[in-house]
Amino acid sequence: MTDLSITILPETEDDALAIERLHERTFGPGRFARTAFRIREGVGHDRDLSFTARIGTLLVGSVRLSPVRIGGTKALLLGPLTLEPPFRDRGIGLALLQRALANAKERGHTLIILVGDEPYYARVGFKRVPRGRVQMPGPVDPARLLVVELTEGAFEGVKGAVLPDWPEV
């Protein structure tokens, strides 16, 4: 994986500012206009399903999962996965993904979608969503809309719009 001593930890409330600064440096102000960001801002991420990567006390990466629905089916939206540029290509992103997916599966989740590069995310099982089967509430390149089943067959028959899944009150 890497020659660095990486620690993957659950995200805490105290991580919020450091992660926001990481997102600013990595994605810039354009992140607010992205379709996936627009979905996440309505519901926020689930801290119990989100993780940070550290070298010592230095936060170098983060991955978040947010509750959504695809049509009537509960799912999770992965993202953002963010790494400090000097720490990319060292296996840290892959380690964050593996931890987040394993944790989501342990907690009973069955389906995760994301908008991202298929060659990168295919390493943990993501596949392209068939064109027209899932609609995002804004512009998304259909080749970048990906899904992974945490339980075999979880994506069978699933179709519709992706919307935030607000908690029951």
C-alpha cells in the first residue's frame, strides 16, 4: 500500500474544519455547483459511515457517505473522497474506500452510488450505472455515475431519481 504509517479513523465532529479546508484546497469554490454536492448539502453526511486518514496528527484524507434514495430504494452516496495532493498515489484513497465500504456493509447498507472515474473506483467494485436507469437532479456525465452492490443483487430493479434521504422525524 504505502511506506507511510497511515491511521484510518472514524470522522469526528472535531474533524469538520480540517476536512472543509481540505475540500477547499482540493476542489475550490466550484464544488458548490456540483450535482453530488447539491444532494449532500440537503441532508449532510453520516459521520458514523465517514472516515479520515492521518499520518501522525496530520489529516491527509477523508471519505464521506450520505443517505440517499434511488426512486424508493435506500442507498448511500459516496463522496467526496479527498486527499492532500502530496499523498495521492500511495494507496491512501483505496484504504479509505475499503474501510468505508466494509463499514457500510457491516451496518446493513446494501448499495452505494457515486459520481467519479470508473477506472479508479472499479478497484473496489464500482460499475457504471446503465444509461437512463438513475437520474441525478442536475447535470452528470452518465459515464461517471457508478454503483457498487454491498449485497449481491441489491441493484436489481432499482431505478429512479437520486434524492437526499431525510431522517424520519
